[in-house]
Amino acid sequence: MSLAMQLLLLDVWGLLSSLAIALAIYFFGGALAGEYLAVMFAFLISATIVTMMGREKKEDLGIYEYGRSWQNVLANGVVPVLSLALGAPYAYFGAISATIADKFSSEIGALGATPIFLGDLKPAKKGTSGAITAMGLVAGVFGSIIVSATVYLLFPGVGLGFALLLPVVGLAGTLADSVAGVFETRGIGDKATSNLAGALTGAVFGQLIAFALGLV
């Protein structure tokens, strides 16, 4: 368990919550449970890698994430689980795409230029909730492409059109997270609620795109 915690950058409650999320995905995933879990694992592995990128610089800035708690895990995992429970796989894909986009955006964006705070469009300190960078947004799209490629390979029925639009869903999700971050800095919500807002936005956009493409 200790090794898993170190590899996934989780504290003990975060690890237990991750196991609970995985079990829920397995339960609601039905015959394709393994494939749904593979998409989630693609997110976890990628998220761990980008978190460790530029560790020294992030530590100097005081923004390095040493151990994600159960709040972080549930904020990122509850929407995908509910999507599968409601029989909405495209919402599941959208939620994970948004979550990975936000992770790539925040972790890689912190290594780039000074971010702009969406609340007043002025420069902000790195790591400030509600602040974005061009580098971070591009990184977020790249992160979504990882999920998109995984989904396309494991779920041929989703079609190329949906897979190509998943990065757009991811971008919408990370922007929603950042907008929620503006409220967070004003005492409304916290990091978990911002993550939840991003994942929920991704789920809604994912399902709407699937509907528009005639997939549901």
C-alpha cells in the first residue's frame, strides 16, 4: 500500500478512496468494466507523471502536491462513477477528459509564464486558483488527447468524430474549473468544488456532443 501511495501521490485516505472509485467503476461498468478502468488508469498514470514534472521548481513555489486526499479523489471520481451508474458512458469520457485537462493545465502551466487571473485579467501568483496560462491551456488539450486516444482504441463504437472532439470537452472542463477557482479565492467553495465543477462540465459536454453526433 505504501508503494502505491508513493507512486500515485496519495495519502492513505486518498488511496482508499481511489480503490472505492475503482470498485464502483468495475461494478457499474458491466461487460466493459475493464475498458472503463483502463481509461481511468490512463488518467491516474498521466496525472502522476505531470505532477512530478519540475518538482524542484514547484517546491520552491510552494505548490507541489505531496499527497492527494480523499476530497481530491472524490471530486475527480464521483462524476465519472455517477455517469456510468446513469448509463451515460459519453459523460464518463467527458468527465475524465476534463479532469486530465485541468491536471495537465495546472501542473505544466505552473512551469511557464506568469498566469492571468480570470477575476480581473491581471497577472497572478503561480498556483493561484482561477488563474490560467496559454501554456497550461495547450497542455490541457494535450492531456485530453491522451484520454481521447485511449477511448478511441478501447471503444471503437464511439467513432472518430467523438474522439476528435474530446479535447474540446477537456478544454471546456479546465476553463470551468478555473472559473470556479475565481469564486474559490473569494471564499466560495474550495479546490475540491472547483475540480467537481470541471468534471461536471466535461460530463455534460461529452453527453451533449454524443447526442449531437447521434451516438445516443
